[in-house]
Amino acid sequence: MAVTAPAIAAPSVAGLPDFTDMVEKAGPAVVNIRTTAKMRSPQNGGAGGDDEEMQEFFRRFFGVPMPRQPERTPRGNGRQPQQEEEVPRGVGSGFIVSGDGFVMTNAHVIDGADDVYVTLNDKREFKAKVIGADKRTDVALVKIEGANLPRLPIGDSSRLRAGEWVVAIGSPFGLDNTVTAGIVSTRARDTGDYLQLIQTDVAVNPGNSGGPLINMRGEVVGINSQIYSRSGGYMGISFAVPIDEAMRVADQLKTSGKVTRGRIGVQIGEVTKDVAESLGLSRAQGAQVQRVEPGSPAEKGGVETGDIILKYNGVAIERSSDLPRLVGNTKPGARATVSVWRKGASRDLQVTIAEMEGEKVAKKDEGKSKPERVANALGLSVANLSEAQRRELNLESGVLVESAEGAAARAGLRTGDIILRLNNTDIKDAGQFNALVAKLDTKKMAVLLVRRGDSSQFVPLRPNAQ
């Protein structure tokens, strides 16, 4: 008779974190968010078959819709009758912050959605009401009807330290309540956005957006927002919006549905070591004033081009990106002390804070019948800016994106964007732009300078052969 050897107990591993209890408590408060859009489609037929399968592929594995193809008109039958239908648009994550149903997520998760649906871990689904969204911080607040719902406690992101263990829970690629873990790489990474972001090595993928970043005490310290990637997937670097700032935004959204920020009206840049030494500063710090807007609070307060802003209300400006955040968190109408370095000496100036304007998006001219435009090799159909639009956006040139498909849509371009430059050529009008696109080498990447709201960035695209 064979004798079975006694099982050997697995030795405990000292020093490694155990996430099980924390995840068990936090998981029920993490939700899946899916969005839909209302689109018009033929009552009979339509794209069907392969197109529907490709739409489903994009929705499930990228969390975004595939660019819609133009509707085709059957020969000899005229345009088919159309009806409005609800189509899936994207998926993301979120988390409940109050028992009565307030849910936080990313602004880009719900951007452009007609309807938002929230699904809990126990499979209950609610249609959510959008309370408000703030694109500058990528924070949104939605509300579902419920009572005694599971919620996550809010932590203090300012206490995070590099090397600290953190956990992300979300729905990457639609896989609900997926748990990944890692460490904080840096607490305040300046990425050029409005906020300094928490950088981690936690695995975050499309669909994780809007989900919580949680510390070992089970507290939310950030909202997973974006990744650094050359492939579209996780490559070891992910970023989260600090929960401290996210809660300030959420409080304003809850109160008024929008976020009010302060501004003083200066264009600023970094202070280099050489500039600091030349101006008599002990080290490179502060924000160099490159331009003062006429009639702005800064001009009225005595700020001049060439000044180095060293402090704002007594808080040192270490990098130029510190200033917009401090000013933005100041209530419009309040008076602030701005300490500047000018001609070898420091002086304090009093500035009355104004309200920052919302993002400007060019509006299409209404009431005019326009011919249908055909997308060019970059997948863009564009129109000239009207004089009113140029004045509103303070632009001398550029063209308005009326639609984006193919390569342009995949790169994130959308209606309302402004194309300022193609490669090294400034864009003056739609005719010139389309002529330049027609001459592009389909084997080489082209780069567009694109303005959206108050910011511009370069977007690389490969033209399609036509």
C-alpha cells in the first residue's frame, strides 16, 4: 500500500504585500462605465456583416468606437429612410464616492456620449446623469440613483511617496474588476498638462481610464487617466490624476456643474540655469514672463515682460508649471501677491485675479447650405475659418476640421479641431491644405500642428493612397 507523503505547507514570504483584504473591500465600489451615442442609420440593410464585427472589435478591445464610415446611397433608389439608434461608443471605469450614488471617472470617458451607463460589481446597471466634466484635469462626476451603495474612502495624494505600493482596479479591454499592482514612480510628474500627475508602474490599459488608484490603506489616491505608450498598450508607465485636485474639481462640479479658475494673463516659460546666473538668481527657479496680455490683471498689477515670478501668495514657484495651478485654484476677484525678480531685485505686486475662460472651440457657421465635403488622404475634410472664428480664436490662419475618419480619427482628431500647420508649412486655407495633402508621400509620416481649445500639439499621420 502506497503511503502518501504529507503536504508541505508553503512558507510565508516576508516583506511582500498582501492585497487580498483591501481588494475585497474596495472591489464592490469600483464600477464599469459604458457610453452610447445616438446615430442615424438606414432602416433596412446598412453596413452589416464585416463592418459590425469590426465595430465590435474596436469597442471591446480598444474602448473606443471605430470611425463611422459614410453612409452609402443605393443607386437608383435614393437615400434610404433613416432611424435613430443607440450604438455603443466606449467603455471605461469609475468608482463610487458617496452612498447616494456620486461616481467619479475621467472626462474623456464620457466625452461626446449621449447616454452613460454604470454597472456595479454585483451586475446592477444604472443609467447615470452627468453632473459635470472638466477637460483640463480630465475629471468627471456622474450620479446614479441609489442608497447605501458601496463607496471608496478618499486618501491624501500629497502624502504619497516614491516606492509606495498602489493598486489599480478597473475594466481594461472590458474585463470588469481587473486588479493590477505596482509602485509609485514619482508623486508629481510634470507632463505638460494642467496638473502634475502621479506616475506609477501599475499596468493600466484602455478601459482602465477613470478607475481608482488605491493605497495599501484602501484609500483612493488618484484617478487612472493615461499611459505613456508607443504601441497603444501598457509599456510600464502610467499616470493618475491626484485625488486631492480631483476632489476639488468634483466639489465644484457638484455645486455648479462647472469649474471656475483664476487667471492673471501671462505667457510664461522655464528659467534656465544660464538665465538665472545672468540675472543674479542663486538658482534656476520661477516662471519667466514672456508676454503680458493687454488689459489683463497682470498688466494692471504692474507685471512686465522679462519679470521672473518667484512666489505666488508666498508659495515658491519652483517650475513654471507651478504658477498656472496656483493661480487656477484662486477664486476670481481675490487679490494675490506676486513676487517678481526684476533688474536684480525682488518686488511684490498686487494682482486681482480674473476668471479663466472656458475652452474655445470653433463653431460651424449655421443657416448655410454647404456642399458635402470629401475626406483627403489624411482622412480629413476641412473648411476655411470665418472672420468671426478667427477673431474669437485669435488666429491669423488655419482650417477647421469638419470631419475626421481613417488615419485622422485613429490619431484622435475630431470635429472642431484647427489645423495650423502641415509639416513645416503654415496652413492658410482649405484649398492650400488639400493641395499639400495630395502631394504627400504615402511612404512617409506627415505631422500636423493641431489646436484644440487653448492648446496645440503635433500629431503624426501616415497618408492613405487614393
